[in-house]
Amino acid sequence: MKKITFLFLLAATFTFGSSLDEIRKNGEIKIGVWTNQPPYSSLDQGEFEGFEVNMAKAIGSNIVGNGGKVTLVGIESGNERIKFLQNNQVDIVIASFTETDERKKKVDFSLPYFAVAMGAISSKDKPLNLEKDLNYKTIVIQEGTTMEDYVKKIPGAKVIKTKGSIEAYRTLKDNKADAYIDDNLVVMAYGIVDRSYIVPKGMRNLGFNSFLGIGVKKGNSELLDAVNNEMVKLSKQGFFRKVFNETFVPFYKNEVEAKYFLLEDIYKIFG
């Protein structure tokens, strides 16, 4: 029987990444996932749960094989994703990792599995309803994310950077910022949990569409191919839609539809 263990590691922890053959020989694969980014992934009382956690379990278990171990490594900030791969602290990263030209110079990305845009959440008492309303406002974002490039183009914006999503939202609630910008699904989640904050319809598709993929250490082509093969298999099995319906749909109280986010059609070219 496949064995899955869960491990929360801080950035100071150092272990060795592996090739595909080494992973299978050692019987363990280490996968980086978020600790605080529901419903993608979160750590609650020592257990990881969420859409990307289910992905990690399925992909990791199939790669390592029967009797192998999938170790989930906690990632707390955007900057840790590349750092953990480069330092060999994890073998792959599944943490709403947006593929960009700059990041592709440092890590390799799998086939995309999710499409997102940016969104902005603000106080219901002082809502920012349109993109132009962000001009000359104080905006909080997570460091090490694609939001850093987006906010540079907002006229007169003052930017506050935090290490994680929860810290960013607290900054907004503490009235230190006028808006918090992140992936649209991330900020919409806070608007559902806390009805005193809102993501107006005019603020749910800011900037450009981005695609999420699984990160692999640069040059580890055999492992990357194995990840892609597993993603194709899972798509054919209806895995992504099933897990989306089990995680995102209830979390967002039926306010999101898989067809706007999942990229199932691209897998059809593989027969």
C-alpha cells in the first residue's frame, strides 16, 4: 500500500532533491504545497488539505510507486517556491505556481492545469469598484508573486509587500491598505469568509490571464516528463473536475464554475 506522510519544513531545512530514478530507488518524493492558501492547500492541525494537496497525493503516489512515500513540505511565501526547488528541499512544487518567462529561466514548468486572473478586495464601506479606482491608493500584495509586476503599472500606487496571504489580508483589515490584490480566487475567498469585504465584479479579472503549472528543478527533464504523463492520465480519469467540485465549489458556495478555471481541453490532444 502506498504510504503518504506529511511534513512541515521551514526555509532553513535542507535536504537533497532527486532525479526520477533516485526518487523511485529511495521510495520518497517531496512536494511543496501551501500552508495557508485554501482551497488550493492549507495546513490544519498537522494535516494538509485542498485541491493541490489532492493533486500532490495522486501525482506523487503514482510516480513513487507502491510502498513509496509522499512527503508534503509546507510553503509559506511565494519566494520559497523557487528557493525550495533550487536548494533541493523539494522535488516538485504544486502551489498555485504561475508560469512566467522570468520564472522559466530558473525552474521548469509542467503542463498548465488552472487559469486565473487577478482580483482586488476592499472594504465594503469603501469599495474600489473599477480598476482605475486603484490609482494613487495603498495596495498590499504578496511578495514573490506576479502581482509585483502588475502593481508597478498602477499610477501613484503605494505598495506594501507581505510574506503570505493571511498577512496581506490582515494588513487590509488593519486599515493599512485600501485594497489587497492577489489571484482572483484567493481574494474572493476572503470576501466569502468576511462579508465586510468585497470583490466587486469589476475587480475580478484584472491584468492578464495566468496559467498555473507544477514547478520542477531546472533541467530535471525525466521528472518533468513523469509529472506531465501523470497529469494527462488524471485528466482522462476526470480527476481535476472531480477534485474541483469537492474543494472549490463548496468553499466558494457555488459561486465558481470549473469551465472558467480548469484547462481540461488542452489534454485532449494527447488522445
